[in-house]
Amino acid sequence: MLNLINPDTLPPPASNYSHVVEVPEGSRLAFLSGQVGIDTDGNCPDDFAGQCNQVFHNLQAALAAVGMELSDLVRLNAYLTDAGDVGGFRDIRDKWLGDHAAASTLVMVPALAAPNWCVEIEAVAGRAK
């Protein structure tokens, strides 16, 4: 089981994430490449919410391929191209992750690898053997 920690020596998290996530000794780790809002048929929604939901679906599918779930996420690094989408990102992240508060970084970038992509998330997951 992951140990989610927000020590009193740090300010409270600004949203649903943990400052520290400790992975128990002997756990399996999975490193997920950045996922974008493309489905298995190569389709990409035009809107941020559609892309962001597809990204979390893709993360869920990648984790399932190694016998893990979204609740095994240790860390998320999210990249958005529009600061106006931060609130929507947090709402969608919280819908997919529920109370699970992985360590998280959110970065605004001028562009992603394709001009129509507006969100990309890479992740690390861990699960006890």
C-alpha cells in the first residue's frame, strides 16, 4: 500500500495531491510514457475535456496492461497548453482518481508534439508484490 504524506513542515497541497508518496520496499514500479488524448483508432477530441478524459482512459489501460490500477499511481506529471484549463484538469483528475492523491506536478507549456494536443500526462505507479 502506498503511503500518502503531507507533512506539517510543508504548506497544504493546493488541490488533491500529496507532497510525498512513499512506495513500500519490494514493490513493483511501472513508468508510463506521456499519454495524450488519442484513442486506439487514432481519433483525438477537439476539446480539452474530451482529450483529458481520453488521457486518463489511456493511463488506466496502460496500468491494466501490467496488472495495476489508477489507485496505484505514485506520481503524475501533467502538461497543459492553456492555463485556462487548470480548473477543468483538476476536476477531471479528481473524477478519475477520487480520493487517491498521487504526488503531482502541473506545468504550462507553449505546445505539445502535435498542434491539436492540449494535455499530456506521464506517470509512475507502484504496487506491492
